[in-house]
Amino acid sequence: MPFISFDGYLKLLQKNLQKGSERSHYLALKDLLDDPEKRIDAVIEEKGNKAGIPDFTVKRRELLVGYVEAKDIGINLDQTEKTEQLQRYLESFSNLVLTNYLEFRWYVNGKRRLQEVLAVQSGNKLQIRDADQVAALLDQFLSYNGEIVNSPEDLARQMARLTKAIRFATATTLLETPESELHQLKQGFSEVLLPDLNDTDFADMYAQTLSYGLFAARVGHAQNIDGEKFTRRTASTYIPATNPFLKRLFNTIVETDLISQIDWAIDDLVQLLSSVDMDSILENFGQRTRQEDPVVHFYETFLASYNAALRKSRGVYYTPEPVVSFMVRSVDAILKNRFDLPLGLADNTKDPITNKPKVQILDPATGTGTFLYEVIKQIYRNLEEIGMANQWDSYVRDNLLNRLFGFELLMAPYAIAHLKLGLQLQELGYQFTGKQRLGIYLTNTLDEAMKKSDILFGQFVALEANEASTIKRDTPVMIVIGNPPYSYQSSNTGEWISNLVRDYYQIDGKTLGEKNPKGLQDDYVKFIRFGQWRIDRTGSGILAFITNHGYLDNPTFRGMRQSLEKTFDEIYFMDLHGNSKKKEIAPDGSPDKNVFDK
């Protein structure tokens, strides 16, 4: 039973009315909610120690039940519902009560379920009204066990909700504590990877990284048979060694109290993940693998709930699977028919001069690893055709991990690519051992310079970027494949890539003389120039991108076209059309839509 009855609760409120602060009523509300017999404890949160959290956290047997946001007596809750703060809370917290101590509103997944009035105020007097209805409301709030997670989609939506809470807590900490460790972490990323990184984008990036890092850890935990409980402090143990950067990041941040202001939000996500039947989730992944990319489907469901506009603002578009499959199969065929490599992408022939594999593969804007995922599938099919699929384990160890690379600038897709490719290799029969890492690196492809940082977190980012830089410069990559980002207002203005792109500003040794050559600064142009440069250094190879098609006929790009003609013996184009500006029409008269539109 609660410590006090409604009569006792109202008497305490009456006694404290003259103090004039909502916090003066906190103890009375805590006593109303607490129930020692059921081990329900309403914890009053000290806002200086925790960021972005409601006034009360309610737990049952140390497990989270929900949250309570309390406003002062007399506050109009209709107006409170319209505030930015409460809208954030409704997005983030699935079980929430809003109260002004006399009226109680209960919300589940952002929707108001019940609204009851306990008492009304007349002058300085409180008159009880609907005690039974309020008791029923609070009982349902305190008994709520959350939605049952039965599928990857359910889990993605629940993760999205809790990731919002982490994002809000992170943004609040950045705003209210300018000397915090979060600012150091942001500075480290800014120094090495994203010079124009602002607080909002960092909070978003950080929240998604923690969310998918914890998800990857929970997957590792599910595959481990030691029986240890999954907690925030043990999470890094289960992040696979295939992703050393994420493991270092979690060792430093998640399992400690280094950034204590947001620990509460991380713990909520950990509680969700620890309660999920991950074996069932992974089995569901496995059932879908042959039809679609299951992890990307999971991520797209997550993004739809987390921030539907995020993909567009990031310039991130996932290439449709048929396009990816066609491109990978085409590269495989060209290797067999034009380069005399009978195993195509699976060929592990070594160059007699360098003694390194000829067919080294790089996706320089790998995102969630969609192209590399398809490359691995094609390699496995090639081995099946010659009866070598039973040697997959040794083949991956000796002949695949050392020639498959991906570069990614954004943390969340980077973490997902590691997770996805690791699961795929295991599903096909490979067992990771020791400290083998996947060749997916967090780096800016268009920045060649080696990095350094005096900030602890920056050192982690710099180490990862420098390992990638060595691959950019020294590894004889033969295949550059992928879907680079398109951004007319490119932020990649570093000296190295800018100097390379200057080659496109001339034709027959003379400058273009264009009044507005800004189109040559689009990111996709810079990625084409990077791929061309890398294959030039290797001596031979294939560049296979899906890109904007403006450079095919725009006069501004004539220097680029001439440069590509000089570099490559054969150039194949498949124009998918669908240009929204040109209002293109399909042969049947219907609008010719872009392949990325959904």
C-alpha cells in the first residue's frame, strides 16, 4: 500500500501551498506513488545531475515502470501539453504521467489514455472529487509493463523512442554544462572528421551510435553462453573485436560514469535490450536474409520512428537491392571476361610484384554496407559454383578479410555496417577468432591527411582514420564500388580533394572558362575523382558507382568526361533517368520516377 491515502496527500499539499513551488510538493507525490509491498519506488530526480529527464522516475523492483512530470498546483495542463518539453517527453517515454498534483493525465506511447481530477482548489482549500478514478489511473500507470516486442520492427520502434531520450539528454547536457566530457567528445570528432559539427548534429550522431552500439553488444551477448547479465557496464565486453573503434568508445564511456548526466537514458535502453528475446529477433533476421537486407530494413524502420526527415537531411539514400545486385554482378562479369580472373570477385590471385591480392575491393561511402553485403553474397555464390563453399571459413580468414574495405563518415551507419557484415559472414559459416577486424573504417574518404588529436576521444577517432588513410594511399585497390553522396553544397573542401578535382576544370590543357563551375564541386564528382585517382595508382581496375547523371551531357563537365576517357579503356553507362527537374516520361507515358523515390 502507498505510504499515505488521498486524504493524507491532500492535507500535505494544503500544508505546503504557501511555499509556492512545485518542488515543495514532491515528497507528498512521492509518498502517494510509493508502495513498499509491491517494491514500487518513485525517485525524485535532481535535474543538475541528470539531463533531459522528467521529475520522477518510477521503478518496480529496480526495473523501470515509467516517468512523472509534475507542474505546480493551478498550472493549466492543456497549455503544458503544447510545450516543447512535454512534446519531447511524449516522443521519448512510453509510460508517462503529467500532473499538477490535482489533475492526472496518463500517456502511453505519446497518446493520452486517461485524464482524471482528484481535487479542485477553492481559494486555499482543496476539495476532493474523484479519488476512485485517480486511483484506477495510477494503478494502470504503475502496472504498465510496456509493449511486447515480438519482431525486429517492434524492437526498432522501441529503440527509436529511447534513442530520442538519449538525444535529448545529450543535447541538454551540451547546453547546460559547457565544460562536460561530452563537449570533449564532440571536439574530438570535430577535429578529426566533421569540422562543422554542431551540438544538434552531434547529439543525434551520439545517440544513434550508443543505440546501435548497444544493439550490437546485445547481439554479441545473445551469442555468448556465459550467462552473464547484460548491463551498461558489461556491454563493451560483447561488442565484437571486429569493430575495435566502437569497443574502445564503449570501454571509455558506456561502462563507466564518465558522462553521468545521460546514464539514466542509456540504462533505459539497456533494460529494453536485456528483456528482449534476442534469439528470436536474430532468427527472424535469418529468415529474411534471402529476400532483403534485414539489418537495413531494421534501420529504416528505426529511422521512420526516430526521425523520418533524417535520411533526406543527411543526403543518405539506400540503393535499391536490384540496382546493387546488378552492379555487383556486372563487376564480377567484367573481372572474368575483361581481366581474365575466372573467379571474379572471389579471385584471390596475387600480383607477382606486390605479392598482394589483385582483387581488392573498396566502397568509399559504404553507409550501412549494402554494396559490400552484396559483394560477399556474390563471392559465396562463385565459390558454390566451383564446389568450394565448404571451405568458407578458411577462405574468409585467408582470402577475404584482407581485401574487403569500406569507408564511412557517419557513426550510426558505420556501426550498422559492422553489425550487418559480421552477422552475414557468421550466417554463411564463418567463425571470427582473436582480434580480427572487419575492414570498415570511420573516416572521411575525401581527406587524405593523417590525423592527430590531444583529446582522448579524438585519439580514438584519429587512430581509426589513420588506419583508413594507409589503405587509401598504399593498398592497390582494384574495385571501387558504391553509391556516393550527392551534395551540390559540398562541405568537403579540403586541399587534397580540391586539387584532384582541379583536373576537371580544364580540357585539352586549357581552362574551361565557365562562369559558374560549382557543379564540379558536388560530392559525387569528388568521389568519382577519388575512385579514378585510386585506380590510377593501382594501375588497373573498375570504378562502379551509381550517381547523379548530370555530368553525362552538361557542358560544365566536359573536362571531367575527357579525363575519365583518358583513364579508362572502356566506360559503360546505364542511365536510369527519373530526373525530377527534367520531368522525364517513361515509354508508356507515365512519369519516369527516380529509383530512390519511395
